[in-house]
Amino acid sequence: MIRIAVLGCGRIGRVHAESVAASRRAELARVFDPIEAVAREVGERHGVAWTTDVDHALADGVDAVIVASPTRTHVDLLTRAVRSGRTVLCEKPIDLDIARVDACRADLGPLTDSVMLGFNRRFDPSFAEIRRRVAAGEIGALEQLTVISRDPAPPPSEYVAVSGGLFRDMMIHDLDMARFFLGRVVSVSAMGSNLVSEEIRAAGDIDGAVVTLRGEGGQLAAITNSRRCAYGYDQRLEAFGERGALAAANQHATSVAFSGESATGAAGPALEFFLDRYTPAYRAELDAFITMTERGGAPSPGFDDGRAALVLADAAEESLQTGVAVEVDA
């Protein structure tokens, strides 16, 4: 039984704590948050020790650590956890500044092989199945990848202010998914819009974007993001190749559809919340992290995957500002 400490008891930290508590292969050993009331609430919910002291969180009795704190704290916490001899699952992104990411990599050296990145969508059953079938050659050589990700509603303005922007916060999952399918990416081109939220515009961010990427083999990927979607949490993916296509559609609360005079095959809204859509992915991600902790070996996705996704996000931002495609090696 792997004993896991969760660092950070905000929304995503609670998701991870629930996953660990539900696992038959792991034990939630303790939880940490600098805000006492928050740490206590999550600790008492799961009947485990809670603390506002990082050193206490990393004390004896812990085999592995999940870093689910605000992005600005990731480098410090994952470094301390790795140097204490623990494996780490770190939420994305590693940091908003690529220079800090590179400095962290140089500091840790081969110890970065103890760090798994929280790109949970790689573990989504539908997306993972498509990836396996593409790799098996079912559609022949991959030529085009389409990824659509739209949120039901914009995030709070206080979140936007510290998020790092749409590319580094929201699209970074999709940029990693593009690499998951295409492999090395050599070019990024981005366009953005402000059609949803005046608060997001005032914060200097965009609320919609379309980004195209070119893989080293000439494959193309198109990613569409929006901070608003009237019909729920829009999460779709299509892989197209010389012999056909594989697609994952939106998921709904039930499979019931109405057909009549006014509509044919009318279904309810897509699932409204990321946790409703991706709970199985978080559970599968945790399972892979537990296996990595038990058996050793380099994680996938790993630290370098996190770095590469940030490189692509930075390139998208540069392309948005300059209006030209940006060459990369990621």
C-alpha cells in the first residue's frame, strides 16, 4: 500500500485526495495547505492527518507526494519532495516561466525521473483508446488531429489574473495531447479572440483561440478552445489518417436521446463539470503513478513533457502577438 501526501487542498487537491482515498492500492497519509481551515476540512473529511507545515507533510510515513498547490509553488514543493526521496505527481504546469522550469531541471538532474506530470487527459479511456489504435496503425499514418476543449463558463476574474493566460492554463492540456499523438512538434501558429468576457479582456487575456501545430513528419493538429460553451463541457477529439478516422464525442449524463417532429437524436447537454467528465482519467492517472512508485522507471508523462507543453504554450503566445508561425523543437 503506497502512502501518499497531497500538497494543496484547493479544488484540484480535493480531486486528488478523493482519488487516493478511493484507491485500493494507496492510502491517503496526510494533507497540507497553508490555510489552516482548508487543510483541516480536507483532513477531517478523509479522517487523515492535516498540516500547514510542509516539513510535517514530508515527514516519515509518506512514500509519494501529489503537488496540487498553486502553480507558483510547484517548483519549490516538487523539489523538496523529490530531494526527500519521494516520487511526485505534479499538476500542470510546472511553472509559468520556462526559465524557472529549466533551472529546476538543471538543479534536479536525473532526479526529474521521479516526477510525473498531471496531464490526466492522456489517461481518459476514450482518448487513450484512440491513441492506442492510432499507434497500432488502424487508420494508417496519422495526418490530422483535431482537439476541441470548451468550458461551460469563464473562470472567476481573480483566477484569470494568476492563471498565466489561456494557453498556459487551459490549452496546455491540449498541447500535451497534440504531442501525445504527433510526437515532436516543429511549428506553432495561433489566433485568439475576445468574444466572451470583458473581465478576461481587461486582464489582458483572450477567451477563445485556435492553434495549429505541425509535427516533424508533416502531420497537422488543430486545437480549439473557448471559455464559454452553452451546451456544457465540450471535450472532443478526432484522429484522421490515410485509412479512416477515430473520434471521441462528448459525454452526457445518460444515453437517452429524443426523436420527434421537432428534432432527431436530440440529447441533453454535455457534462457540465471537468470532474464529471474526467474522474476516470484522474483515477487511471493515479494508478499509473502508484505503479511508477512501486516499480521505478521513468514516468509518462514526465518532467520533460511538462516542459515541452510550456514551450508550445509560450510559442502560441508569441504567434498570437506577432501574427506569424513560430518554429519550435518540442
